[in-house]
Amino acid sequence: MADRSTETLTGSPGPSERTVRLPSGEVCEVPPGWELLPPGDAGVTRRVKAAGPTWTVKEKKGRREFSRGVWADANQITKAKSSMQATRSTAGYAKKQAAAKKRRDEKQSEYVEDFSQAVMNFLKFDERYQSVAKLFAKAVTEHATPVGSGTVARTERIPIERRAESAVIAWMRHQTTAYDHMKIERVKGRRREVRRELAAESRKLLLKYREGNEDAMVGCPLAKALRK
């Protein structure tokens, strides 16, 4: 097995605790004296990586990739943590962080407002049901927009209009249909097919509110879900 202790690598978890599997398939044993720095502190991680060779471990689940941490010399990690702690104890750092948080909060507030309006634009409920539309938009927005929620509303790969539409349909799938309790056959493509069928039902339901049907709320699963 090649000695890669002086290299900076990226791989996935190996077959045993102190091993890393490279993209080539090679399994490398973690060098003696190295420790795994868990993910979660970007500042410390950056300093560890800048200080010397590291092995970054990532694990792919479905379409998403998750960090499992960074292997590095234990002394390297200790020094990075001490250095980061010293930096964070200064008044200048605290001021900088407060300003950054304010900017993030303002950006999030603006996005929540824009997303809620995008949901309202997609719903296009008749004037008779504007109060329902506002309550609906509020429920979808509160569920979909929190930072780190992992919902379609947080992706920038598609326009906000499509995010809003997808978020509405996803909310309805879980709140107005029996999807969460369905036993779906483990056949490739079947779950996607079920979702399409339920989405079609949800769109038919929305049409009643868009057309202003007087009895739209009678026995309606959407009205029931919103009352909760």
C-alpha cells in the first residue's frame, strides 16, 4: 500500500474505521497520529487544511453528498482549534460576525417575502378565496424556506417560480393526500409515478379555488389541512 501521508486527498469512508476509499477504488489506511475532525466548524476546517496534508471524507447518499469530516495530524487540528478560538475571542471578530448575521437575516427576510409572493402568484385563487390563499402561502413558506431545510425552495438551480410551484405540490402531497401512509411497491420508477398521480389530483383541487367554486371548501382536504 502506497504511503500517502504527505498528500491532500478526497475520498469516501473505507471498509473499516481508519480507512478512506479513493475515487480510484484504492483503500488507504489513515496515518498514525491522525484524528478525524468532524464537520461543522468551517473556520477550524479551513485552518487545518491550510496547515498541511489532509484527507477529506465525503459520503454520497442518493443525489446528495455529505461531509464526514477531515483526517489530519492531531497536532495540526489542536493548533487550528486554538488559533480559531483566539481569533473568535477578539472584539473585531464579534463585530464582524454580528454584521454578517445581520446581512444573512436581511437576505433571508427578503427571500421569504419573495417566495411567499411567488407562491401566491402560482396559486392564483379567485378573490373569494384570497384569505385561504394567504393562509396557504404562509404554511408553505414557513415549511419550505428555513435555511438548511433542504427543500426545493432552497435550491438556486431553478427559477423561484418553479420552486414555489414544486413547494406547493410537495406540501399538498404530504398534507392533503395519503402519500405518507402508502405502501408503494419497490419497483424502479413507481414512487415517481405515484407522485405524478398525486400531483395531478392536487392541481385539480387547486383549480376549484382558482375558478371560485362556491363549494370548493366542502369536504376539502386542503381546507382541513389548513385548519390544523
